[in-house]
Amino acid sequence: MGSIRHTLSFLAAFAFAAGFAGSALAAGNCSICMGIYDRCMAQPDADQGVCARLHNQCAQPKQCPLMPEF
């Protein structure tokens, strides 16, 4: 019985760690899209709507949060 509890607690910890790692990996992918937005906005003639569109084109396939395009 103790072996089953040990195995189940190990599996639960593994599942939690895998889920946490997956969400951290997704956040890293989203930061790439935010970098695209930041570089676009750093341009002297930056247009927020165009930069948001570039961000969204990167973010949508990765299922990252989208920005409003004004």
C-alpha cells in the first residue's frame, strides 16, 4: 500500500512539474512576439496599430494573448 501511495505522489508531482514547464515554455514563446512589438514601437515613425498587428500575427499561432489594433 505504501508503494502505491509513493508512486501516486511521484506521478502527481511529475504532472505538476510538466504543466509548469509547459506554461513557462509558452510564456517564452510569447515574449518573442512582445519583442517584435517593442522593436516596432521603437522606430521614429511607429504606428501602434501596425505594431500591434505584427505582434498579433506572431502571437495568434502560438495562442498568446493578442493586442488591440487601434
